[in-house]
Amino acid sequence: MGIGILNVWLIRSGKATDYRGRDAKNLREEFAAYGLPFWFFCLIAVLKISLALSLIAGVWIPVLVRPSALGMVVLMLGAFSMHLKVKDPFSKAWPSLAVLLMSLLIVLL
């Protein structure tokens, strides 16, 4: 999951995908489509990348896994709610819901 998050935020952040909110062509446009300021985009970028790296580091430092997954739960709740806010079809929102559920499973197990 950590590698997937890094892929979205570091490799594909400037590219259009079928999952971007509304008609956004990149992550920055997606946050604007949700009515969120640029500073918030920067904050979420730092948080998601940090949590993804912590999840990966959890392979060697297990104590990092649960708090990192809990942080990802919170962020994915926000991501899913933004898709709902702009009335995106479920086909755009399902990745955030999938990561939310995987993160929740990690926290609970």
C-alpha cells in the first residue's frame, strides 16, 4: 500500500487518471476542484508521503505500522468525502475507499 501511495504522489501526481476528482488533470487541479487551497495540497502531500514511507519502514520497524495506517485512515476518509462533496461517480472514488478499508484492516488486525 505504501508503494501505491508513493506512486500516486511522486510519479503520477502530474498525470491525468480516471480517478481524479471532477475533470482534474493532476493532483493540484484535483485539490482545486474540491475547493481546497494550495497550502492544504502541500500539507496532504507531506502527510501521505510520510505515512507511505512509514508503512514501508514498518517492514523493519513494526511499531510504525499501526499509527501510520491510522493516519492513512484519516486521510482516506477525507479523500473519499471530497469525492462525495463534488458528486463524483463511484468509479472515481473507489480507490480512496479501497485504501481506507485496507488501512482500517491494518489498524484492527
